[in-house]
Amino acid sequence: MIMNVIVPFAYLVATVLFIFSLRWMNDPKTARQAVYAGVLAMAVAVGATWIKPEVVHHLWIVLGIAAGVLLGIPLSRVPLTAVPQRTALSHAFGGAAAGLVGVAYYYLWWSTDPGQLTPFRTTALITENILGFLTFTGSLMAAGKLQEVKWIPQRPVTYKGQNIVNMALLVAAVAVGVWIILNPTTALAARLFPIVIALALLFGILLIIPIGGADMPTVIAILNSYAGLSACALGFVVDNKLLVTAGALDGSSGLILAVIMCKAMNRSFTNVLFGAFGQVKAAAAAGEQKAVKSATPQDVADLLTNADRVVIIPGYGMAVAQAQHRVHELYDQLTKRGVDVKFAIHPVAGRMPGHMNVLLAEADIPYESLVEMDDINPDMPQMDVCLVVGANDVVNPAARHDKGSPIFGMPIIDADKARTIVAIKRSMNPGFAGIDNELYYDDKTLMAFGDAKQVLGDVVKAIAGEGATVH
Ligand code: NAP
């Protein structure tokens, strides 16, 4: 009896906490409490499920839970740069779990209680199976591409008629599924069920093959949405209201995130899924050699200390170098000298949404100094120095005027409009889109070559008068 009260109440509390968690994620000031609310919601949801007699009375379920916890601990400790692939792995596990529970329920009811296989329930079962299993293989492929696993090609693999083949597979899976929905309790339906699973698994792999490693973060957001919708459908199958609401929240937030990312890159959904972006990388990277001006850390220190207004534009390179703490030291040194320092944040700088916000927050840089792209752009011509720290595509002026560029139309931070630009990067190698950046060849631009952490450390030392390492 008490179970009938405690468990639904715990599920209600978890649902409310999930909703608040998503709401609080909207603002850096409340993001921390959003994480706590999300963790608490998950703990309440999982805890309420564990105390059910049908769970605690089965040792093998308890062992499964222990294995999951043990696997989760190392996964929670991956570096921030590996978070996209870790997230993809979580979606893979989520999709597989939803799919497997669905399979178990189908065969259980088919053999013991066929009356349970109503058209509504079987429709939910087929839907969650297709979504769950395609999310499983799709997310594994996505994680493999991002982790640069050797036997998974990073470049988009395309062939003639690819979209037709993929669509045909999906249509076949849905068609067999519809047949099962119409005849769920027949012997043939039980034999056809694995075919739906196999087609969904294959579709997941083929869906990801034409997508370059570059577009994976967006695809991961889409797969997140599929995993959520699969869990939502499973909620209808097993009559679990928490799964329905949490799955729907997951499904819709994943979709909203993917739309935001597409908008910030000026790409359409279809372009991400079928555009084979990143294919031209090798050719584009081999552009002709043009002259650039370089600067030493001492030059950069002099420029920065003589400026009134400085804007720092962080990008993926800051994440790779883990240079956020050096950035904070630089911020402290300059603000102490009365220089006005702002951070310009591009919505898709780095490799995941909010990547720069997270890194700068980790280094305790005040939120008030972070300015969104649209708000900082009108002020760029008044900036004395624009310091680009490992950012490339998000400051590439080609996005504004070069119709042939793969990033044409993507909104950028107008770094080129500042009075002087200093770009810190290790080489002239291109960024994510694989294209040259004319900003580096601008007369106003100085290149400070080297690892961002090292260069910034030397700049900070030079400002403090300790002298920098000579490169
Ligand atoms: P980017 O265009 O990928 O450029 C990063 C630059 O950092 C590279 O040119 C690299 O040059 C430099 N770098 C790498 N390691 C470094 C180190 N240790 N020290 C110093 N520099 C280093 O990065 P971005 O400007 O941030 O642009 C993000 C790109 O990712 C955009 O094209 C965006 O569309 C895409 N994207 C983002 C998301 C997202 O959610 N954020 C999702 C999907 C796609 P060197 O090798 O010469 O050092």
C-alpha cells in the first residue's frame, strides 16, 4: 500500500525537479542549481524504482544496477573535450535499454498474456524499438567518430543513391512494424519482430556514415531527442508516467538544442543529416602560402596593457589547451590595470553548446564579463585589441561575403572590425570547417603562434614583468 503512495509521489517530485532543472539551465547564474536539481531528480527517480519489491527481490537486477554504477564512475571523469562522445555513449545505452525492455515485454505478453498487446501498446512498442535501436548503433558510431576510432572513417562516406537506400531501410522497418501492430499475437509477428530490430540497428549505422565528425555534436543532439522519444514511448508501454514525462522532456530539449545549433551555424537539418559537411577539408587545407605577421608574448603584453578596451574571443583551441585559467590570470592582470576586458561568446564556439561558458565559469571568470555575439558585435569597432584564443571559424569573415565558403551565412563575431587583432594558435591549420581564415592575413592581425596555455602564460608573465619564455 505504502508503495502505491511513495513511488508515484517520488515520480512526481522527480518530474517537477527535471522541469526546473531545464528551466534553470537557461541562465549561467542558475546553471549550477540546475545541475543539482537534475541530479536530485534522477536520484529520486532511480531510488523510487529500486525500492520496488520486483527489483530488490532479484539479485541479478541488483547486479545489473551495480555494473551500471561501476561503468558510470569512469565515464563521469572524462575530460571536458571528450564530453560530446561520452554523451553519445549515454544515448547509446539509453536507446539500447529502452529497446531491450520493449523486446522483453513484447515476448512476455505474446507468450503469457496476449490481451495486453493492444493496438496502442504495440504501436508504442514498435515506435520505441525502432527509435531505441537506431539510437543505439547511431550513437555508438557518433561516439566512435568523435573519439577518432581507427576503423570508423571520420570523413563523410557517401555513394550514389545513399539517401534512397537509407530511406528504403527505414520504410521497410516501419512496414514490418505496421504488420506486427495489425497482427501482434500471431506466430509470424513474433518471428518478424527481430527483423524490425535488425533494420533499425542497420539504419542507425547507415544514417551516421555520411555525416562528418564535424557535424557530430548536432547529430548527437538529434540522437538525444530520439533516445528521449523512445523512452517516452516505452513509458506508454509499461504504464510509467515518469518515463513518459522525462522522455518527452528529453526528446523535445534534444530537438530544440539541435535546432539552435543548426541556426547558429546557418545550416538546415537536412544539410546536417545529408550534407556530408567536412568532405572538402583536405583539399581546402592545402591553400597557397600567404604572409602573416607574428608577435612575441612580450609584443602581445605591450599591446594589451596599452589598450583601454580588450575583447577576448575564446574558441575550441582554448578548450584543447585547457587555457581557461591562464585566461583568468590575464583578465585579472588587465582589469587591475584599468583595462576594460570583455569575453565575446559565439553560440557554437568549441564543440558543444555552452562549451566556452562552461570553461570560463570553471575558471571563475565573472558572468558579467561574458557578452553574447549579437550584443558585442556593434561594439567591435571600438575595441583596441581583440584577442582570439584558439577560435577560428567563428571569427572567419568569409562567412559574411564568400558565397562559395561552407560557412557562408553563419553568424560570426566581427573580430576583423577591432583596431588590432591578436590570434593565438599553434599553426596555420584550419579549424572545424577545414577552411582558410582571411582574418589571419589582415594587416591589423598579429599571430602569436603556440599552445594557447603556454602563450597566455608567457603573456601574463610579461605583463607582470617576469619575462616570457623565448620561443
Ligand atoms: P575551430 O574553428 O575548430 O578552430 C579551433 C582552432 O583552435 C584551430 O584553428 C586550431 O588551430 C586551434 N587550436 C587547437 N588546439 C590549440 C591549442 N592547444 N592551442 C592554441 N590553439 C589551438 O573552433 P571555433 O572557432 O571555436 O569554431 C567552432 C566550430 O565548431 C564552428 O565551425 C562550429 O560550427 C563547429 N561546431 C560547433 C558546435 C558547438 O556546439 N559548439 C557543434 C558542431 C559544430 P591550430 O591547430 O593551428 O592550433
